Amino acid sequence: MPSTAARNGANVSPVTRPYINLYPLPNTSDPANAQVGDWANNDVQRINEHYFSGRVDHQLGSNHSLFGRYTFDNSTLMDPDQIPLFGSNARIRNQYVTLEERSILSPSTINAVRLGFSRSAQFSDLYDINPPAPNLSFVQGRPMGGIATTGLTALGGYSGNAPRNYILNIFQIYDDFTWERAAHSIKIGFAGEHFIFNRKGVSRLGGAWTFGNITSFLTNGTPTRLRIMGPDVFTDAKGRTLRTDPYRTAIQKLLSAYFQDD
């Protein structure tokens, strides 16, 4: 963390001072002749998980049976940043459904049809702990970004890939036919799967400043780079009006078949 001596230095810029004050004061060592001191803190991560699974078996008749299973798994993680202005909030929810109908067609033939559906969803965002004042945001109307300085713990904020939503839906159908005849065991089957992946993600919504050294940060020197997500609507070099779109969808289909003779 910036030391007390560094904070009180005559060369500290009034532009960066409000951001310097966001850093906690050193509490384990604070050298009078150094730019940084040490700060210790105990973070508490909170993890919750709820899991459920149920299964049903039903005999439809002497030659037909039905099987079904549902699984639900929901977990959350709340993890404060090293400098507790914000924290990461991650939630994962997985759901699986399986149905199978098995038929004995004859003493030598069996057919099984299976239907499946799975939904895996991941949601990531930040939550407020001690958020800075709105006027410290790098872009008006957006949340606070982050500052990374070589030699200092990074000042976190909306400088990464948050908020972010990933949802994957998979539809499945399988059919397996078995025929026993003399010395042969013949298996024939096919599988079909349909994938739908929906994604919403932004990158550095609040911006991310990077300074090469502590002196440059204290004096509001030239940063090594600034990375920030573009505006929702902007005009390119040719005068065209363009829009940013954080939504993406990918669709894939998979078909397969097999034949086996043992």
C-alpha cells in the first residue's frame, strides 16, 4: 500500500490523491523513507451449495420399463477483493434431466430410447463492499474501474470480465437396439445432440489504468496503457454509426451412428 510518507509527499497530484486515499493505510509496517508499506487483512469467502437428485423407476408392463432422473446443483461464491471496495459474486447452476424407455421386443431383441436435457449456467458479477464515490468513475455513468501499478496491490473494480453470463443448453436423444442371434450380438444405434450456448460478457466496463511505477501513479504521470469497453453507440472513421453488442449465441448439432457385431 502507499506509505504515509508517499501520501504526504509534495509531488502527489491532486488528480490522483482521491484514488490514493482508496488504499488502506499500512498497518504492519510503514517505513518513513519508502513509498510502500504493508497492510494485512483477513478475507472471508462465503461458499454455499445446494444439491438435489431424484430418480424414478416404473415398470409399464412385462416388457416395458421407464426410468427418469433429475439432478439440481446450485452453488454461490462471494469473494472480497484484496482491497475490499468490491467483491466477486459467482453463481453456478447445473440441471440434468434423463428419461429412458426400455423395451423387450422379443427374447432376442431389446431396444432402449433415452432423452436427455442439461442446462449449465454461470453468472459472475461484482458486489459492493465499500464502493468509491460515483464521481471517481473514469467514465460518467459507469461503475468504478481499476488501477494496476507496479509495486502496489491492484485497486479493483469493473476492470475485468464482469458482469458475465454463460448458459449452455444441450438436448440429447439416443437409441440403442440389441439383437442376439446364434454366435452374434449385434448392436445398432444413433445419437443426436443439439447445443445452444448463450453468452453475455463485457470487458473492462469501468476501465483499467496501468502505471509502470509508483512515482508515475502518485504524480499523475503517463500511464503505460488504458483499456476500456467502447461506448454503446459510436461513430467509426468512415462516419458510420455502430453499436456494441455483448450478446453472443453459438449453435451446434451432432449426429452419429454405430454398428457393432460381437
